[in-house]
Amino acid sequence: MAFVTCLKAGLLTTVQDLGRQQYQYYGISVSGAMDRLSFRIANLLVGNPENFAAIEVAMMGPLLQFHQEGVIAITGADITPKINAINIPMWKAISIHDGDRLSFGRLENGCYAYIAFAGGVQVPEVMGSKSTFIRGHYGGQFGRALRKGDHIQIGDPLLHLNKVSGRSIPGKSIPSYQESKEIRFVWGPHDHYFTDEAKETFCSVSYKISNQSDRMGYRLSGKALSHKNNAQILSDYIAPGAIQVPGNGQPIVLMADCQMSGGYTKIGMVIGVDIPVFAQKKPGDRLRFIPVSIEAAQKEWISQEKWLSILAYNNHI
Amino acid sequence: MGEQIIILKFDDVLSIELNQKIQRYAQAIKEKKIKGIKNLITAMNTLSIVYDPRCICEQRLKELLLKISIKSHERNESGYPVIHIPITFDEKYAPDLLYISEQTGLSKEAIIKVIISKTYYVYMIGFIAGIPYMGNLDRRLIVPRRSSPRVRVPKGSLAIANQMINIYTIESPGGWHLIGWTPMNVFNAKRDPPCLISAGTYVKYEPISVQEAETWNETRQREWDAEWPL
């Protein structure tokens, strides 16, 4: 068991995994990584199962010091990661040594970065997950974001460090966030609550991510969407990716820490493979919504999962 | 909703009978053990099914779901467990009782009497940390939500809005009217399941004094549990 010391906390640095999927019935937020694809890749690169806990960094990175040899991988947003002040590549498993310091610089693109450690971050599980849920004060490092002075425990690596060090994913497979300004979605379940004009507007104008956006949801601003009659429904299930439109007509896309029920109409749902792309947008970024069919969305999802399972296969040999 | 969730919507009404039907339907689906179903979540008048499109396509899943018949009523109301929850209605913990009194024309005492005279059905568990949505509130007590939500509502607050009554399970912002408080821990993240109250069960409120509420401890909780066994 090794550990890492947090010398500077960064903006919002939290322990996350893939969340509390099985507790939604109990009204428990799923939580977990905002960009699940980058998160899973980071784990697989260092030889972990994809659900091991890792550190999520938002826009401004922390300063961490290692106290033992190990392997890390950094994926997601490019916040110019450095080891001992020298830039290091992302999307690659990198060896670190006792005393090394990991710091971050300028935010080049994206919003959330992931630091996975071979062996994973060790914190107690709460409702089947190590994810931090700050509003409930549970999960992660004492139910809160990392602070200066924290010691983060790292588990024993499952694979020999020599075997994983240096691994990377091919450049063409690295998700690119800044280029994709189009987010695909599937209509419904409440698209029939909207006027035809509103539906047309939704797919033709661009929306800006507002400053009031966080791990619960991204508020968008743009041309208001009008409802035929009202914006309220009986409280219903909601999930990350759902596009809720309250009475003011400005959409809110629900994210990882979202509540599990809501009384507002949902015009559509961002497709599974585009939720990570959307999560990497930051306040001020603009995007457009493109409708696709359920079949098309499933095809994309299945091909992504197939690719990830090949990546995971390398950890079994 | 999206390519991995099917939402079955039932009648557009808030009805205990309909919600019980949805609970039974969810149970029937669970028993079928359909490959690819990852999660079943019931709400007021909907049932959401989270599935893995690698195992089953939307069309096939819909076909299988339509074939499932719901068993008729097996248990009547008396067969469902009733959870008894101690509540203090002291002013200190019920800042909105006066407002409800003004809006409804009922005295504070009358409001409390109406609240505790009924057993409430739990329609769903939702929001962020296992908040039970219970109903239906007596018609005389129906008041819309506050126009400006409070930034901080204390954990354990008993609150009402429209036809519903709920308990804030963690401190959070909230727009419901606060009419009481319970010292009992109805939600505990370290427990499995984390919620004491689950969808489809019944809840009854038992008045206690403010002194009793403030000195509530594990011993008193054990006595309470023995007094009101499930």
C-alpha cells in the first residue's frame, strides 16, 4: 500500500469511480466520473479494472507528491500535466518514483481530467461505490473534495509495473473535445410537450454552457423553447444525459451528480457516447444538438464498448 | 429516454392504486430475469427500465415487456408494513406552520391533528438521498410550494407541498413548507438498503415533545423500534 500527498488541492479534485448505479431505486444520485470514457481508459492503461477509483480534476489541477514507485495515466481534459515540472504525455501509462511531484498548468482543452493509479485509490465504499458525493457528505475522501495535506491511499497494483508502464492508446482513438461542437441526442420522453417551432429551434440554433454549471447539471443559454401548455409533469425518473426544460425554456442537461427525480419535461436525452464529449464542455463553450435514432445511438454505443473490451483484454493476458 | 432507458408511462394521474400496480409490474419484470435489464426504477406514474443494448434491442425488450401480465392484488393495504415516525411539531422545528394556518384557515393544532390522523402511502423514493414522496395529504392542507426556496433545510425536516409530504433526509436547499422534525434517521448512507422507507410502503407520524426529540438517542430508538415493530 502506497500513498500520495496532496500539496495543493486544485479547483475541485475528487475521488470518483463509475458510481452508484444500483441505488437509483433508492433515490441515490449515481455520481462517479463526469467523462466516463476517459475515466475508463485511464484505468485500463494502468492495468486496473475500469471501475477502480481514480482522481477527477476540474479545470485547475492539484499538486501531488508520490511516496513510492508506481504507474499513473492521465486522460480527459488537457491541463498540461507535468512530473517534476517537465511536461508529460497524456493517454499513456507513466512510471513515477518516490518523491516525484505531479503538477498541472494551463487548461488547453476540455474540463475534467483523470489521474488513474495502478492499484486504484483506496477509500471505503459507500453504497457500492467509492465516488465522492459532496452534497450528501459521503463517499471518496471523507465525503469531500481533496484538501491540502490529505494522504491518498493507493492499492497494490494488479499487474507488474514494468508490464503496464509505457502503454498508450493510438492517437486516432484519443477522444478530441474541442473539435466536436455537435452533440447527438434522442427525442423524448416529453418532446410532444413542445411546439413544433421549439423542436425545430432546438436542433438549429447553438446553445452556450452557462456559468451556473457543475457536476449536477449544465445549464444552457440560447433561444428559449416554448411548451404547448405547461412544463410540469408528475415527478419522474431522471438520469445523467437527460435534457430537462423548465418553464423558462432554457435547457439543463443533467450530469453525474444529478438528483434522481424531477418534475420538468425532458425534450431528449444525450446519447451514451456523446455524454463524455458534452461533459468536457466548459462554461462559455457553444454547441448544437443533432437528433439521431435510438438504433443509431445503440450502434455507436456497442462499437465503443467493443473497443473498450479489446483494451481491457490486454489486462487479462 | 435515450438509447439505454425505456420509460413506461401509465395514466397521467397521482393514484395509490396505479402506483401499486406499477410496483407489482416492476416485481413481475424482476421475476422474469430478462437478460440485459440492468435496473428498474419506479416513480409516481412511470416505470423506467435501464438496459444494455449489447444484450437486447429496444424492440425485443418492448415485446417481452408487453407479454408480462401483472398479478392481481395479492395483499391489501393492511398487508403492507407501516413505518411509524416520531415527529415534533414544536414551533422551533416548524417555521411554516403559521403560514399554512393562515393559508388554510385551520389552527396549528387542527393542522397537526389532520396530519397525524392519516397513514401515508410512499409513492417513490427520489431526489438526491432517498427522499420519500408520500401522499395524499388531506385536501384542506394543500398549498403550493414556497415561491422562493430556502437555501438550507435541516436534515429530518417534515415538509409539505401540493398533495405531498416528505422528509428531508440530508441538509439541502428546498421549497417545501416545514411543519415538523424527526430525530429518527430515515436515511443512512452506511446502511444497506440506505432508506428505512421504501416505495410501496406506508408511513404514520407520531407526535413527540420537543424535549424528547432533542434528547433522542440509540436507546430511545431501540425502544421505539420495539414499540412499533415492522
